[in-house]
Amino acid sequence: MIDMAVLQWNPDSGVYELREATITTLTDVEAMRGEAATPIGNAEIIVDGGRLAHVETEKQFRDAVLEDAGSPVEVQFLEQDGVLYPADFHSLNLATAYYNFEQARLYALARGLAPEKLRGAPFYYFPDVHLQGADPGRQVDNAGWFPLLRSFLLYPFDRLQEVPLAMNQGVVAHEYGHGIFHAEVFDGSWFPAYSVDWCPTGRCAQQAGYRMVGIIEEGFADAWAVGVTGDPRFTHHSLSMLGDSRDPDRFVRKRHCYSQSAYETELARTAPLSEADQDRYWSRRQYEVGTVLAGALYRAARDEGTSYDQVMDTLLRSYRASGSRSLGAVLESDRDGSIFGSFRIVARAVIDAAGDEPTRRALCAAWMDRLALTAAELEGLCDDVAANGECG
Ligand SMILES: [Zn+2]
């Protein structure tokens, strides 16, 4: 147990402030390393086609892209009355990031994450990342989960002038949510089989399933962020230009109501675009459609007899489930993504994992409403429930 000063959002005053926090999982304080995360500094990562041409294994991938594998970080503290105060900006940023990973992990463990999953997961701190096809120069102003390196990336900032992403607990919890999805739904597989089946040669014959994976990844990652922080507006502190576009709470029909037919219309409309333009389109849209899903979960949690934690217990159980209706089983059996590309299938997998009646009913009412699903489409899971009727 270590008492340390970190930056945290104070909902009462509406600002970030230095706060004493107790960190429970650190095993090496100077390197800010422990069960929740392992920071790696000074790494250089280069991802381009030439380097990847002959990569077939995880080890080959690491060897190819890690131009510099980096090294442990060194954090400086001043101690006062038993509390460690980070002594400079990077020390504060790293201490806060670690604390944020710890909070995200504790929340996930309480929901049922298997303790061996993501234990001590690496995060590359301010790495020098170069991606082929992206703007020249290093990648900045972002955070991410990079499944092929089983690592988180906390990029340096350049133009973002608000709260650094590493210090935003919601942003770190969102990325941790991606890690949970990878660890549980894909069982930590380095290269999930579906991506080879659906998109051999890198091109996907059928877009619905492939884009759906992006949508549920982003929507559910936001749901994790809200669970950890209790703050549906967590993006505002660092990414105010997003406005309310990711807010799962305050109901706006345009933001919170969608349907399978709207999705298919959008897929058909974007199909003639070049592959790069489709990627650009969906790289933004997946967050917005994801907000419909995060909004449905948020709404369900407000019903009587259930809670946000019970809804998230259900979501995690749906990640870990293995029956024929589960996310993992459908991903594995679907040959081209045409089955997975259906909100009915995703809703069915989540609702089927509900551990109690009020949560099941609340999820039925919210998902049927927000995604225009009928009870019949949910195959017996929601026959006794009426949709909430907010989307009309
Ligand atoms: Zn994300």
C-alpha cells in the first residue's frame, strides 16, 4: 500500500486536482510497475508493409516493429508525511496513469475478469510510433490498445491542450475495456481467427461483421469507462471537441436510436467508396454507433432492481460465455461476418448472460427500444418485456 499524489477529476468542483490516493498493486515504485500495468519508456515502433511482409508469428511481429523495445521508466518523488509526491510532469503523468490502470483493473476484477488476464500488461509511455499511410512523423494525441503487441499505447501530446489522456481515468478505462474484450472474447489470441476468415488478403468480402466488431469494441469500451469513473461525460475533460457525441446518458434520439436496417443502408451507401475512404468513414462512425450500445446499457442500468455494476457484470459474463449464442462462439462459427454483423446477435449474447431477472428485463427493454429489435428476434429471451418506447 503506497500513498501517492495523483491528478483526479473532482465532480463537485468540476476540475482536476491533486489528490492523495492509495495504490495497492505496485511492486516497483521507481519503475511504476505492478499487477495493474508495466510502463515502458523510450520505445520506437514502426509499422509498415515492408517490415510486415514475412511476419507470421507474434515473435516475428515484435521483432519487426519494435525498432527500439524501450526500457523501464524512472519516476522521481518527494516524500512528505508518508505521501509520495511526483516531482515533475512525467512522474505525475506516470503515477496518475498507473493509478488509472489500477482502478480500471480493480473494477474489471470485481465484475469477474479472470485475475491472470492482463496482469502487469505493458503500456508504452510516449512511444515514438510511425505508421505506414499515416501522416509522416510520430503519432501523437491518442491512446490505444494495440492487440498485436498485447499492450497499451499512451502517445505524446501535441495539439491537445486539455487534460492529458493518460491522466483521464475514463480514457485509460476505455482502453482497458479494449484489453478486456481481447483477453476474454478472443481469449487473448494474438491474431483472432475471424479476421483471417472474414478478411483474407486484408479485404473483407462482407463488411457488416467486420464493422460490427469495431462498433461493439468502441461502445463497450465506453461502457467500461463509465463504469470505472461513474462519469458519462469523461471525454469532455480531454476531448471537448467531441461535444456530447459519446454521452450515453442524456437521451437524444439521433444519438441513441438506431436499427439494423439503418446500419445496412449505411453499409450499402458506403460500399462504393474506396477501401481507405470506407475505413475513414467507419473509424468515426464506429464510435457514434457504439454510443447507441453504450447508451442502451446505461439506460438499462437505471431500471429498478438493477444497477450499472450488474449490467457490467452481465457484459463481462457475455464476454466469457461459451454457449452457441455467445459472442465468442458466433465469431468462431461465422465464416464471413454476415451473422455477427447483426445487432440481434449482439443483443442476444449480452441479454443471455444476465444473472438476474431485473437486469435481463431492463436489458431487453432498452436494447429492443434503442435498436428497434422485436422480442421474436431475440428468440425467447425477451418475450415477457415491452420495449421502453423512447425511440418511438
Ligand atoms: Zn476505443
